[in-house]
Amino acid sequence: GFIEAALDVLGRRSAPPAPVVVDLGSGSGETLAAIAARLTIVGIGIDLSTAAADHAARHSPALTWLVANADRRLPLLDASVDLVLSQQARRNPLECARILAPGGYLLVSLPAPDDLIELREAVQGEALERSRLDAVIAEHADHFTLVSRHNWTMRQPLTRDALLDLLSGTYRGARHSERQRLDSLDQLTVTLSADAVLLRRQPSSFDTRRSS
């Protein structure tokens, strides 16, 4: 999945030192910790939530956890990062281009069109499918080149309690009527699906300014 794709990107590097990996919207830190468990990295997680950063720091003290707004300027030096991760989180194309070294990578994942399609149909009465990958590629086109696309899909039976948890976490502010529709469901097999793109930072005006 996403972690294996990140490890594959990092495996393309042949020279030391350890790669610098930044996770935007790192949450409680599981993704970055999983990568660090399999590869020596300098890992930096950035999240707006102080509680999430505290949790990550307690569980993975060898990595760096920052509280910052990824929509604004990232607290990192120019051209200091090898790989930026954005797993269903906010993105800032200009800032990602600034902090990435020339030729560095950005790996972005989003819910695929069929993600949770059964749950959406159950609570909303319809299940529209719409891909957002092309929009992501377009918004990064000034500074990044598309390398590859990926998709990971699995189907999993979930109990009603798990469905309610998933509903509250996915559809914030879900209407009471939508929750009521799940009351009659003891179990539902749900599709969990993610699309991802790997983008490579293009040579840009950043490099001209740095060399001048």
C-alpha cells in the first residue's frame, strides 16, 4: 500500500546520508513510524493537532514531530527534503516544491471513487463516484512531473459500531437521519480504496535563486 510505495521511492536512492521524509498531516504518526521501522530515515511529521503530535512523540521519540499549518509556510529549509508524504491530508504545492531537493518526490493519496461506496449508499441513498487525482496532478503541474499512479483496494466486513465510527470520522456533521439508517444494519462489507500519485519535483526558479 502507501507505505510500500514510499519505501519503493526511498529505495531508488543509493547514496547516504539517510533520506529526509516529511509527512504532512501526520496525525498520530503511524505511517512515518512504520517507514522508520524498515528504513533508516530522518523523519519529520507535521500536523495541526497538538494532541496528535504529543501522541506521536511519545510512541516514536526518535522522529521529529512539529505542530504547524501545512497550508502556510512549512518550518523547513529550502531543498532539504527527499520525500514528502500527503496521505489524505492537505497539500501545499508551492511549499512542497520549496522544501524538496531537486528531483525529490511527493507521494499523495486520496480516497478512490469507490472508497466506502457501500456505506455512502447506505447513509446517503446514492453512491456517486468521482476521481480527484486529475485535479491533484493539475494543481501541482507548475512544479511537479507525474511519475506514476497507484490504487489499493480491499473489502472488509464491519460491524454496526465500526460503521458508526467510520461514519463519524469520514462524514463530519453527518445528519441524525443518516445515522438512523445504519441502526438496522448489523454488518456491512465495505470497500476501502485509495488512489495515489507519485510526483517528482521539476527543476525550477527555486534552483536558480539558490545558485545565484
